[in-house]
Amino acid sequence: NNDGEIVITVPSGATSGNIQVYVNSCSAIGPYQLSIVNSVSYTIQAYLQGYWDPSTHTMVSVLSNQGVSVNTSETDTITIELHDAVLTSNIVYETKGVLSTAGYSTITIPSTLFGNSYYVVLKHRNSVQTWSASPVLINSFVTGYNFTLPANVYGGNVVEVEPNSGWFGIYSGDINQDEFVDPYDNSILQQDNLDFASGYYPSDLNGDGFVDPYDSMIFGLNNINFVMSDHP
């Protein structure tokens, strides 16, 4: 590039080690190792409104309550998507993770995406899909994204999970995943309620393992407030 910089392309399959530069009959070995990074661990922080437990200030262990896991520190599975910053409907990368009761999930992002900016999108089986406020640069120095802060969420589209707490979570109630909390979701919830459904049901909005009137309370509030997804 110039007298003080050489730009190289590291081939697939390269391993970590020192860089040796040859110029005609001369050569030099750098004092620092080149470290090959194939992926980066990325921590997502988020709370899910319906699963919040004000008595513990954490989320309930939904997977345990619904008979899926014996790990009481797990809340539920989430999907993380990276969307193109310009053609926002294009999903560049998708992966799944398990959100802990404390609100953390660690995913892996491949190094092939480093140096580019993407919208980070969080999806959950009964929550409104939620986008980062703006495209996020992905590289080995960025360690994660926090969806618990309204300023970090597109349109500030989150809800305070506990009055006057300053803790914000993702809206619950989008059971059919059409990006709206509306009567179509309620029809699923009410049928499951009539069937005395228990277990791993998205209509179990409070995560206690049963579909009952407590779930209807969560749905009703968000339906009245016309809650829906907000994204570019």
C-alpha cells in the first residue's frame, strides 16, 4: 500500500504463526504472531416480557417449566439473524442460541462477515421480532449486542418489564409470528386454553408450562396497545 504497509489476503486453511516477508534476496520475520480467527463469540443480552419474574428480577426457567430441559438456568431458545444494511430483507446469517434466565445468550459469528455492518435481529417463538437501532459493525473486537436498552432497539420498540426498574424487554404475544399482537394470536391462545394445553406451547406467554388466563392478560395488554414489530 505504501512504504509502511503491506496488505495481504490470508488463504483458507492458513494457521497461526509469525509473518515472514521476502523482498528479492532479503527477508525479515515479524516479532508478533499472526492469529487466524475463523469465528467470534458474540453475546446477546435480552429480556422477554412475558417470562420476566419481578420477585427474582430475572426470567423464569421456561424450558424447565415446559418439560424440555432440566437446566433451570435456561429460559428459551432464540434466533439471531444478521440482515443486509441496505437490502434489509436479505438475511446474511442466521443462528440459534439459548437465552439464560439472566438474559444472556452466546452465539458464534463466522469471520467471513468481519468488516461489514448488519442489522442484528432477534426472533423468539412468541415475541415480536426486534431489530438493532442501526447496522452494527461485525469484527473480532465487537463482543455482543444489548437489546435491553431502548436506544439500542429500532424505534425504541421495547417495554419496561418491571415498573420504574429501567429494565426493558421484548414484547410478548406474537404467537403466530406475523409481526403483530392481534386477534389471530388470541384465537390460538384461547383454543389452547380450552384444550388445557401444557408443555412446550408458544401460547404459554408467561412460561409456567400451562396455557391459561394468566397468558391472556399479557396478550390483552399488548393487543390493546397495538404492539407490532418496527424495523426498516
